[in-house]
Amino acid sequence: MAMRFEELDGVLLIDKESNMTSHDVVAMVRKKLGIKKVGHCGTLDPLATGLLLIVLGRGTKIQDLLMAEDKEYVGTMHLGVTTDSQDADGEVVETRPVPEFSMSQLEAVFQEFHGDFYQTPPMVSAIKKDGVPLYKLARKGQVVEREPRFVHVFAHEIQTVRLPEIVFRVVCSKGFYVRTYAYDIGEKLECGAHLSSLRRTLSGRFSVQNALTIESLRSLDASQIAAQVLDLPTVSRLRGA
């Protein structure tokens, strides 16, 4: 029987693997530590890997504060192919030829998505319309009007270009959809694009470099995992609060 750590309050940094949901990670931590009050800050799609902040006990009270932090991602966009979900998990909607773009052409388009702008969330998302998640409507073939969101890109960098793929880094505000960013850049380039891989590297001042891997979460015992939990005073200091 698993040891219980009901008095454990704080934040556990996890490096999520692909092909699992953020809720899967919450369930693993809950089972491993025997704690009921467990949540996560900022959903990562099953395709995505990287930093997931797991809040425990009284840590759930600062969930919204942690979710509001800026985030850094490293992603790969695949030009020439658009999908209904805007990422590699979706069905292909259209394919188009990819011109031999120069670095200056690519940088000019990326620069258009820097600073403040509006982003229309994808249909395949957890945003609700009249109480129903959009992805459920999308499964029925329905497309509804989505309210554009005001977002901000603080920094971006084109890291590698091997057409049709572009590896990039982006630092963005809360509520930002990186797959929509890839889609919108693809549309500006007039060849289309989808997000083929994504990794969250930072959330606020918390880094994936300090996170526990899923393999470690599976193999370590409860007391070893509990030792990795950042207590609330430490979390407050890291946030600069």
C-alpha cells in the first residue's frame, strides 16, 4: 500500500513525456503519494513534452497565479501540410508546395507575430462554447466562431531551418496556442504549416532542467518523490513574490 503524504503542500516539477495527457501525470502523482488534492498548471497536449507544474495540497490555492506566468517553448513546424488540429495529431486538411524560403523571408514573417496581437484558438481545444468543449464539437464536424484572444510574444528565435521543417523558440503569455502560432505563420508564408513537435522548457522561473522525469516518477518511492516537492515559501521566492 502506498505511503500517504496528505500534509504535503507545494509544487512538483515534472518533465512530461509525449503520448500522455496532463491528467495522466496528475493521476500518477496522486496514486504514488496517496494525495487527493493534486492539480496541474497549464495543460500540455498529448503530443507535447516538457515542464508540467503539479500542485499539491495547499499548493492548489496558487494554481491560477502559476498558470498566469509566461512560458517558453521549443517547437518544430512542418511547412506545406495543414491539419484540422493544427498539430501532428490531426487529420491532414491540405498540402501545398514549399518554396525555398530565405532566412530573411522567414524572419520577416516571424517578426509579424512578435509583441501584442490577437490569436484565434483552434477548434480542437478545451475552450468551451455554451459549456461544451470545442474539441467535442470538432469531433462532430462542427466549426463555430471563436473569440480571438489577446496574446503577447516576448521573444522568438528561429533555431534551425531544414525545409520543410523549422525549429523555433518562443516566449509567450498565458493562453497562447503554439500550434496556432505555427498555423498562422504557415498561412502568412502561403504554404500552410502544422506543429509537429513541442517542448515546454520554462514556466515563469521554473525550468524543465530541474524537473523529475516520468521514468523517475515511476521508479522512485513516495518519500523520494516527496523530497523533490518545492515547499510554498520556496515557490514564493522563486516567483519573486
